[in-house]
Amino acid sequence: MKKHFYVVLFALLLGTLSSASAQPANRYVQYDSKITFKPDEAGISADVTLIIPTSLLQNQQLTLLLSKQQSISHISGTQLKSYAIETSTRVPPWNLITLNFEDTQQPSYSVNLKYAGSIDETAGHGNYINKQGAHLSIDSAWHPFVADFATKMTGKVQLTVPTDWELFSPGHQQRRTADSRLVINDMPAIDVVLFAQRAPQIKTVNNVEVIYQGITSTKAQRLADDGSQCLTALNANMSSDNQLARAHLIVLERNGPSFARGHYISMSKASLSTRQADYQYVCHELAHHWTPFANAMSHDYWMMESFAEYISAQQLKRRFGEHAYQQVAERWQQLAKGVGFVWRANTPERASHRVNYGLGPLRLTQLANRIGNKKFAQLLAWYTANDVTETEQLLNKIGEITSATTQAWFTKQLGQRERKK
Ligand SMILES: [Zn+2]
């Protein structure tokens, strides 16, 4: 009976995906998750079914990450040969769940996990569940995801939440009953994220909503205005077949990094400062709609952050002028001082904060200065419209639209320390 259900579900998901996306459906893990919030216990209980395309298995194996706070009561799958749960050495508060499947040459395999547990609010990553709402990102590993930090997932989450919570998430939602919502995420992402709040404070300007805590309504209004202006400008600049129709900017008093998943953008009050810096911050997050998602732990990750910095600095210049832009360039210089390099082919580690938000955008600026605005705009148009997740792809494209000499020059630039001035 259960097996039947999976087969039907898979067909349904495939159907939706192939019509919604030009990319082949079998590149992504698909989840069908049922999550019940338990605000009194700061926790959840979860029943997650994953459909894993065979093409994503290595030696019939796939490894997931899930917080140790979530205790697993059940793992099963008709073709699941065995599984192992062990501490992640990379992130010790998390478990690695290694799934071994039979080799039956079928196109995909399914696995069901049941678990329950709380969210550790003291961990300092800005995730929580309380009676007022919830903020859940990859940082609490509350929902399983693939341990390579790169394999994308799509799917749906059925949530049981207090009736008066408003829910914000990537994708789109359906309200089924008073306490049941369905979130459908058809944009591939490495994680499942959401925010919920009882009686949220919201400011709206055109297609941008700012949902906020801990800042004044005047500041929230200004952020909504900034968001709307920048979103309009970005949509006008970017390819017409990939527009961002709307944005939810969620500003919370929380720790942990800001992140963008399509229209869903989670920001932090602590990162707000001056009007001009806030404008660039909002533009940076919006720009991520057009920066292809590279492996979050790889040496290619610098591209998405540095391009978002570059794009947002251009938007800042456009709105506030050359002086505002120079201040950003100065900040890049300060961050980049003495930093070793942006990217080297033989060094697999993810670059540091100072590279992503300093030396990286500086190197892109140097490239723009060398090849000229027209060619750089051509490069940017290509980067923002394609799945450019490896630095070599960028280098080859530079060679293609300029010359082998420029490609070699930029490759060398990426591997060099920024001189102290
Ligand atoms: Zn960013």
C-alpha cells in the first residue's frame, strides 16, 4: 500500500516539476514532509519522505545531515539495504545519516524518516520555535538535507501550526484548514527554510514586504521603499525571463547569517546601519536571485557572494552616487588587506568572509576596469542567466569574450595576495 503511494507521488511530483522547470527533474532530491510544530516544547515532530534520483547516489549511497537535537525514531525504504548514523566531524552538533540502497537499477529510491526534537535557541544561530513563532534555516539542521551542501531539493511541506501564525517561506503556500498549511517549493534549494510569526508587523511598498521585529516602523518603511526601488532596478537590468516578482524581507533580532532563497530573504537587525549601507545590504540579498548557487562549502562559493557585492555596489552608485560607491570600495580594500587569494584550482576550501565580501568584489572590479564596462556587462549577463557554479566556467567565459591573455591574467589575479597600501 505504502509502496504504491510513493510511486503515485513520484509521478505527480515529476509532472509538476517538468512543467514548471526546464531542467530535468532527476537532478533534485524531492521531499514530502509533514511537520507538526510544538511551540510549548520549542520543537517539532517530523515525517519526511525523500525521493532520491539514482543519478545522485555514489556507490548506491547518499549521506544526509540532521541535527542531533532531532532524535530519529524510524528510517525505512523498500530498497534501503542499511543505514548508519554517526556524528558529523565537520559540524559536531549534527548527525550524518548514510543511506545504502540496493542496486536495482531503478530511476530513484525513496526513504522515510521520522524524528522529533527541539531547536536549541542557545546555539547562537538565530533559529527558534516559541509561542510567538519560528525561524528555521539550514543552521539548525531541523530538516534533513544532503551532506555535500550542494545537492538541491524541491518538494512540499505540510505544516501543522498554531492557527494564528502567519507563515513566510520560499515557494508558494496553500492554507488547508485553520492549523494546516502546505508549502510547495518548486525552486531547487539545498535546504528547507521558513519563518512564522503571530501578528507580524509588516510594511509594504509595491511588491516588497518588510516583516520586522526590533526596529522602528519608520526604519521598516524605509527598508520596504529601498527594497522596492532596488528590485525594480535589478529587474530592469537582468534578463527578462528571470524576474523576481516580489520579495519578503524578514528582519529579525537574531544571530546568524542573512540569506536569500528566491523571494524569501532573512536578514538580521544587527547588520543594519546607515541608510546607504542598508540600501546595499538589501540590494545584495535581492541580487542573490540572480547569483547561481554554488556548493556552499567549496572554493567556488566566493562567486555568488562577490558578484552580489559587485551588483549591489553598482546599485548603490546608481542611487546615491560616486561618493557612496567609493566608501564601499574602501571597505572592500580594508577587508582584502593582506588576504592570501580568492580562488586557486588546487585549494578546495571555501574562501573566508574577507574574500567573499572584500577581495572577491575588488578583483571583479579590476576585471571590469581591464576589459571595459561593455564586455563586463556581457560577462555579468551570462553569469546571472546560467548555472555558473564553478570558477573554471567563469574563467573560460572570460577567455571566450576577451582573450587567452586576459583569462590568464585574471586567473593569476584570483590566486594573488592583495598588496598592502
Ligand atoms: Zn550574500
